[in-house]
Amino acid sequence: MARGERRRRGAPTDGTRVAEGAARGGPARRESRGGVARGTVGAAVLVIVVLPLALTLAGSWLLAWHRARRAVTLHSAPPALPPGSSSPAVTPDLFWGTYRPHVYFGMKTRSPQPLLTGLMWAQHGTTPKLRHTCEQGDGVGPYGWEFHDGLSFGRQHIQDGALRLTTEFVKRPGGQHGGDWSWRVTVEPQALGTSALPLVSLFFYVVTDGKDVLVPEVGAKGQLKFISGHSSELGDFRFTLLAPTSPGDTTPKYGSYNVFWSSNPGLPLLTEMVKSRLNSWFQHRPPGASPERYLGLPGSLKWEDRDPSGQGQGQGQFLIQQVTVKVPFSVELVFESGSAQAGGNQARGQLAGSLLTQALESHAEAFRERFEKTFQLQKKGLSPEEQALGQAALSGLLGGIGYFYGQGLVLPDMKVEESEQKQCPPGHSSHGAFFGMKAFHQLVVQRWDPRLTREALGHWLGLLNADGWIGREQVLGDEARVRVPPEFLVQRAAHANPPTLLLPVAHMLEGHDPADLAFLRRAFPPCMPGSPGFIRARQGQCHYRTDGGTLPSGLDDYPRASHPSATERHLDLRCWVALGARVLAQLAEQLGEAEAVAELGPLAASLGAEKILDELHWAPELGVFADFGNHTKAVQLKPRPPHGLVRVVGRPHPRLQYVDALGYVSLFPLLLRLLDPHSSRLGPLLDAPSLEPFGLRSLAASSPFYGQRNSEHDPPYWRGAVWLNVNYLALGALHHYGHLKGPHQARAARLHSELRANVVGNVLRQYQATGFLWEQYSDRDGRGMGCRPFQGWTSLVLLAMAEDY
């Protein structure tokens, strides 16, 4: 705000100087006394004019400053989670985890300055490629978690060309610092009977992000005996990289070793630092075999050589051990907590070898049993292939939980000439960064482990600002920022996603779990009445429009009114707000908050009233609910060199009308179950979408916007493709109305059965063909599209199989 502040202070100062100069004379002094008088009067008039202007500018600046301060000030309500909730003292079993979903395999602590571990690998040959972070176009895949319990165990398979890697981890509780854990990484040829076995390097690394101490102990031939360490949160600890063996037994395999030790260059730069240090000086020389050259790390483990420039002090440390072995082989990395080994616990033995194998098998069996008990897919007659899909969907979602700490960038909603980015206070974010998706993720997670959902919701609610706003993208810390396109880094305080976070809250209220209700009692004081969104919706002015776009809706390019206007109304937002008011009213009632019930009850009834919904959004000429606004269909993108594609508006000119864009938005009163089972509007909504072989498409093929670009750089996204989150809402609604007496009960039940078979069948076929769950699916041929693997809301296929809505 400094520049804006100086600018606004400058205006009255200059005005005062002008007035002062005229009062002291200037040209007027060369005139008569009357001339001087005229000059003085002129000065007085100028001062009178300038002072109101100065007050107006100062008032605008103060208002802007107040808005900016509130945008980056956390809500005053007590936190939903107890103090130190991420620490090993409070939640020791969650302290360590695979909280680095952007790398193929890695673990970290839930700390502001975490201890991080990770894996890189390279297959030596003509063009070795160093693998580390998950990239859409790196040629690796399929990959994903076969099992992951979200807590203490996981098994993942990665296909990289001719290689198949299996990464496994298991944690063992004990002590006061999160316990012990062990990894096993197995590398095998993808095809059996391969004659030319490749040479592969695995790079195991440890990174500190603060004042933690790492001390390597060197053995023969450059191999580390172990790495000792100490930190305030972990106490004493030790890493041990065991010698490679043949997969499935203890037969030793010859390995070549390299080490590298430096100051931490910054987490986004780890891969490039390793790449830049690799050279081909090294030879792998197993006894009785021909030597082979490989790319290795030349490094020193002398303390004085760690950072010759002396510039790395305070940055943390980066220590990496490279082991190069002929495929097939397995390598184990063991982490031991000093406090877990103390107090007579040394006798339990190192979690390695046969003890590790036994622990992994025991956890895998426990996972299978718990999975069936939770979702009952086998009992419901689903095939082994469908059960495997469900396990992969759940495991990929749990293995994708991240933990991020840092400051977000916010652009306050300031109605003045200048504004600047502000940094929010440090915050925690669990399970990723996009607000609109989190609720759908938690619908799956909370069936498996309600505590994980309480943790995730608690961290998200901890990001509420003084106005009850949460940024739609949470990009906290450097490691997260490097993975996000620049246009999504800065959050605008005027942009917010729908209150989807209340979906898992509604499920909590249905379950009557005392732990959930205790959490909700702490979590939701700031979410009680008075929200400006509720007020606007009550007045019928309910839209997402910001700066000409509707990205906050979560349905990015879904066709809206062609021309923004003050009278625009978005159907889906009104439905979301109606659902939100209903859930908050139910919450207030269960918590015994009589004052909140008195205010929220009538508000929920008003927002959910079908008569008002009809008045605002029923389009008789279309026979469905619709958006309303200043609109024309005569909008096209046409080439206009040298400008490329340009938006051209023809005739008829835009006018206030309902927007003809049959698709997901049209169905929201059905999707969120706002209609009475006897409603006359329910039948047309059941007739509206055509049941496609792959699920409900986002936009009807008859729409002029179907499959069309929204702009030159904006290919169709929500303009035809099948999305699992909305199909899940549709399945839940059809199941709901199929179990309520009314004229549409039988039809809803039949549509549910058909839609469920189509959606589950297509996701299964694509998973079997590609090994991935996908962001979206083609409505034309069912193929997976967009990002992969996408065990975000596509993991809802598991709940669809379980018929759990």
C-alpha cells in the first residue's frame, strides 16, 4: 500500500502549496491591493475545493486499507483443531506420511520446517532420464497406489518403460516423535524372460529445511553406514540404507555407491541440482562381469566440503545416496526414532528383511478386510476387477494427501486505483489446494477414516479470514508454488467457490458420531448467519460473475449469459447457497444453538422455497430451470488476422432472458435434492438429460456451445465431457427420489440403475485399458481425458459402486 499511500498524501500537499503560493502574492503582488484580495479569495476557494477532495481520497484509501487488512486477517473464532494438532505430541501416528503427492515416492513430517525424504531413479543406457516429480508428459505410467490406508502403510506400482518399480512403506508406532518407518523399493523388468537386464540407479535423499543436524557415517566403497540426525521435533533419529538383495529373498546383489552432500538449494531445485552433478566417470564392476559406465554423483562427505562458498548456512542440508544395481533387485531404507528405541524397545528389532515383509503382508491383509467391511463391494456382488478399481480409487486418494505450510498471496477486493498483493498469515493445508474439490474428496475419505476428514476440514477452516472467506486455491510454500501456473497463485478476495465443504458436514450430521459433533461444535461458529452470500441470494441477485468470468463456479467455461449484467442470476449458485443454509440450520439445531436456529431456519426455508426458485429460474420456453441474464446465442469466435480468434456478436442482440444451455447447471435443483418428490418440476428434469453410454455429459449435444471454445486459449472443458463429481450427485439424487413415494419414484430408480452401470462400467474399462483414473471422460467414446492419474473426485466411483450417497 506504500505507493498508493504516498500518492494520496501527495494530492492535498500539492493543493496546500498552490494555495500558499497564491496567498503570499506572486503575480497578484504586482497589482493593487484589490488584486491581492482577489488572489487571496482565489486561494480560499481552492482550499475549500481541495479539502473535500482530500477527505474523499483519504476515505477511499482508508476503506481500501481496511478491506486489505481484513482480507489477510484470520478469523477471530477459536481454531477447529487443538493447539499443536499436527505435532507428534498430539497426533503421533499422522506426523510422518506420504505428504508429497507431486513426487513419485517421498515422505515428510507435518511441520512448518519439515524433514523430507524422497526417491529418484534413472535407467542407464542411451538417454538416461532422471525420474523424481510426477509430470504429465514424462512417459512414466501407469502408476498409482494399489493399497494405501492413509496412515501407516502403502504399496505403489510404477511402470517406466521396460521397468516396473514397486514402492512400499510401513510405519511402526513408538516413542514420542512419530515412531519408526521403513521403505522397500523393488525394481524388476516389465516383461518376464528379458535377456538384457538394465542397470538402474536409485537415489535416496534426505532434506532438512531448517537447523536440523545430519551427520553421515561412511562405510566401505562410499556406502553410508547410516545417517544420524537431530531436530527439535524428532529428537535423535537415524537413517540406514541396507545393501541391495534379490527380490523376495536375502540373496545379496552387488551395488555401486555414490554420495552427495550440500546445502539445501530449495525444494523446487533438487532435481536440477542432481542432474547438473551427474557425470559418466563411474563404472559398475560386479565380480566376474564386464564393467559398465553409469552416471554418478561425485561428492564428498567431509564437513568442510559440504558448502565451500559458506553461503548455505541456515538453509538446511541435502544428503543423497545413490546405489546402482543390475535389475532385478530390492533396496530397503530404515528410519529409526531415538525415543522409539529407548526404554527397552531395542529388542523389537530393526524393521527390515523378513520382519518388514511380515509387516507389509499383515497390513495388506488388514487393508483388504477393512475395505470390504467399509464398502461391502464383494457382498454386493461386484466383480474382483471392480473391487480392485475401488481399492485403487481409495488408495490413490489417500496417497494423494499433502501437507503444506506457508503464506498465500491475496489480492484484496479494493475499489481504488491501486492495489497490491498481500501475504496471508502462515497456514496449514491438508489434502491439496483447490477448495471446490476438497468436499468431494472428503466424501470418500470420511467413510474410511472420519478423523482424516476432521483434520482436513479443520485445516481448511483455519484459513478463514475475518470476513469468512477462504481462497479457492491454497498454494502454500515454495514446493507447492512451483507446481501451480502463475495465474492461479494470487487469490482474489472477491472470488470464492460454492460452499461445497458443507457436503461432508451434512454426512457428519447424518452419522451422529460424537467425535464429529464435538468437532463441528468447535469448527463452525464463524459459519453461522450473516453471510453476504445468503443475503444476496435472498434478494435474488445470485451470480459468480467477476471481471467478466465465472471461474469461481467450478464449472469454468460452462455457458452463461453472453453479456454480464447486474440482473444476472446463476441457478447453480442459488442451489448451493440453499443447500448451505439448510445444512447450517440443521447443524445449529443439533448443536442446540437456539438463536442461530431462529435466524437460519427461516433463511433456509426461504432459499429452498420452490415457488421462489420457480420465479427466479424456471424457463417456461425451455421447459427446465436455467440461468437468467443479458444473453444472445449469436456469439462466435471468428478468425481475424493478426489477432487470431476474436469474439464476434451478431443478431439478435443480447436481451434479458433465460440462458438456453441445457446441461449440468439445469439439473442443480435435482442434483442437490431441493425439490419435493411430488414436484411438477421433477418430471421434466428427469426427462432433460439423455442417458449416454458413459454418463451424463456436461452440456447437451444440441447446444450451440457444445464442444466449442470459450476463447482462443480456452478449449472446451465443461462443454460436453463427462465429470464424475456431477454424475455422483446425480446418482445420489436419483437414489434419493427412487426411495421416496411419489409419481416419479419408479422412473428415478430405473435411471439410477442405468446411470450407475454406465458410469462405473466406463471408468472400469478405461482403468483396465490405461491403468489410470482420469479427470474427465469423453461423452462420445468414453476415453479418459485431461489429467491423470486423477484420484480426486473421480474416486467417487467407489461410492457409486457401493451405492453410498
